[in-house]
Amino acid sequence: MSKILISFFIFFSVIAFGQSTNSLELKGKVASYISNLEGIYVINLQSEQSVSTNENGDFVIKANAGDTLLFSGVLFKQKKILLCEEDFTNENFKVHLVATVTQLNEVVVRNYSNINAVSVGIISANKKAYTPAERKYATASSARLNPMGLDPVLNLISGRSAVLKKEIAIEKKEGYMILLEKMFGKEHFITKLQLPLDYIKGFEYYVVDNQKFTKILEMKNKTTIEFLLAELAQKYKAIIARENQ
């Protein structure tokens, strides 16, 4: 019984290997109403091979009938396509992606120059008018313009809010770095990305400062992340080379 199972396993392994080595070249195009179609990732989920589209949305990837292609871009909803035999004979293999960008309604700004604080009776016509710079200086330095003395307090709160926002941003980047280190060890950065050991931490800071990368990192698609890491590593090594000249 065990010999039959082993033979059965070997038979299907040979078939699977034959399919992977005889992959066909699929030429296709991504289409959308957004004009920027460059850098959309096309991933073969069976072979884990990845390519990216050019500025016209064109791509070429090796695949077989029955493989599933994943299309992923920062500005688009992910889409999966199960390939069939006809897709390889079709010269116009096109994939339509839906954009995630929200179109805002037109905002019309009208000028109501006759309406101001004096005309509606909020302040007296004889009251001294401060320039914006004078008002900011006076408000930040004392409470003379506000009898309740609240402006200096609000100024302090807004200052603290700015600090808190910076702390949140730093905390988020640290979280991205922890996630990146869990997914890829130092060996990956040294052997696959060819980065010197002393520059690995700097490279991590470099990639988590890239919004496109962090959005893909949040998806936790290791194949796509690895593909983009390779691109960013080339750019980072070019920066290192310029600095060491």
C-alpha cells in the first residue's frame, strides 16, 4: 500500500514539475480610468513570481492555464484572475482594475467681502485692527486679547497635540519595523538584498518612510513586499555609493 502511495506521489510531482518548467509567457495589459498605471504588481500565486506594469499598464509574466494572478496596486482594489487556455492565445488579454481613489465634489468659493466682524456687530468699528502676525504674536505670548485668559492654554494644548502627533507617527514607524523584522531576518537583507550589515537598520528606516511600501506592508503579502524591497534596496545602495564618493 505504501509503495502505491509513493508511486502516486512521484507521478503527480513529475506532472507538477513539468508544468512549472513549461510555463508560457503571458502578455497582458492593465486598464483603469486612472492614467497612472505604472508599478502595479502582477503576482503568480502558484509560482510566486512577481512583475510590475510599465507606464502604459503592460506586463509580461510566465504562467500556465489554471494559475491565479493577483493584481495589486496602492491606488487600486486587489483583483484575482484564474487563467484559462484562451488567455494565452488572446493578444488583447486585458484586466480592468477598480480605483480606490474617492472623487470629491466640486467646491465653489464665493467672496462675501461685505460681511465681516464689524458689519455683523461682533466688534466695534473703533477697535484697533491687528494684522494676522500681530494677533498670533499677542495670542501666543499673553492673554491680553482674551479676558478669560484661555488662549495661552489653548496654545499649550495645540503644542502638545503637535508633539503627540509626532509621537504617534514615530510609534507607527517602529511598528512597521518590528513587522518587517519578523517577516525577514538579517540574512535576507545581507544575502538577497546585498546590503552591508552596518546599513540594515538605516535601510529599515528608509523603507518605512516610504508610504507606498508601508501600505503594501500592511497587506502582509510577503511576495509583493519582497519584490518592492528589492527595488528600494537598489535605490538605497545608490544613495550609499553617492555618500561614500
